Amino acid sequence: MAKKLKCIIVDDEPLAREVLQEYVQVIDHLELVCTVENALELDQMLEKQAIDLIFLDIQMPYLTGLDFLKVRHDLPMVIITTAFPNYALDGFRFDVIDYLLKPITFNRFFKAVTKAVRYHSYKSGTQEPTEAITEQPYFFVKCDGRYQKIYTSEILFVKSLENYVLIHTTSDKHMSLMPLKTIEENLDTDAFIRVHKSYIVPIAKIRSLENHELILEEGHKIPVSRNYAKQVQDKVLKDKVIKRKEP
């Protein structure tokens, strides 16, 4: 396993620090050294401890995050976390790894951290810049107060249940408070397809298509609504149908 990145969270808002701390604890590649409330405390910590990654807020008392970037040039990797989109260009002028807008979702946070891990591995000579972290695609959803890792290759179908989604995998079921559209936006559109206002399925796990119903692996039957029928047929069948040749 790759070396864990030692990180610091810098934010004057307690709730913002708490959210990021919860996110950091989920990711194996990160080790949280401490949280601080302003850039002056960060400056002191950098003199005492070797740090690989800083999650840096912009609007803070005494010294803003951007002002700190201007005066301190020997910094480790920085990911900006802010509620203000208008500072993005200024942030990237200082070669920050990423710019996260609050409220920060876990998936967006994970994407930024992945960039940092890859960059650190490249700079340390342990990984090529184009090489990905060696793990099959996955995302996290919050279920029963914890973040659950979902491997996309294990998904059988996703079902909308009013304000919740049920993610049915080959080994378990996971319920999360979010709209179906949020899950849909985090799935590969070449591998998954919306077949009904309440269902998303992986194309690879479709075993048969008949009228307005799909049969998936393990015998699950999924309805196909009229609004999605043609799209489903075109995408699922494509050019894979063998037709009888006339003699």
C-alpha cells in the first residue's frame, strides 16, 4: 500500500472542520495530523511537523488562505475548500491540487484526494503520472451514519424509494438518503442505463429483454417504462442481435 499522506485541515468553521475530518478518516491514503482554525496556526504547525497535504479555507480571520499562499512559497500540496467560487482562478495560480466548493460532497472530496495521491506518487518516483490507484472503480454513499464503499462492478440495480435510493449489489443492499439522479451522475453512462424513473441497471448484468421487462443476473426482474423503452433497446441490443439470413 502507498504511503499515507499526512494532512492538516485549516478552517475557522467548526462544522466545516468536522465534515472534512469525517471524510479524511474514511480514506486509507490519508492520515490527519491535526485541524487548525486559521493560517497563523497552520504556519506554526508547518514548522513543527512534516505535512504532505493541506485542506485550506480562504475566508479566515487574520490572514486569508490566498494571502497565506502568497507569503509562504515552500508549501506541500494544497486543496482549497471554500464557499466562494470567484477565487478559483487565483487559487490555481498558486498550483493548488484542486478547488472544492462547499458544501463538499464526499465523492468530490475523494476525486480531489485521488489527484493528490497520484501527484505525490509521481513526484516521489513511485508511480507514473498516468497510472491510477490500483483498485476497481467505486464510490461512497452514506448509510446508517457511516460511509459505505460501493464497487460499481458489484451493482445489480439501483432503485428509487421516494427520498432514498436502494443500491442492490451482488452481496448486500444499501439504503441512502439521496435522489436517484445523484447516483446516476456518478455512474459510467457506457456501463449503466436508466430504464425507468425508479431504476438504473448495469448493462453487463442484463440477461434478457422482453416487452417491458429486463431479467438480470440472479433472476431479478426490472420494469422498463415506455419513456425509456426505445433507448434501452437501442443501447442494450446495439449491433449484437444475430438475425436469420434468408436462403
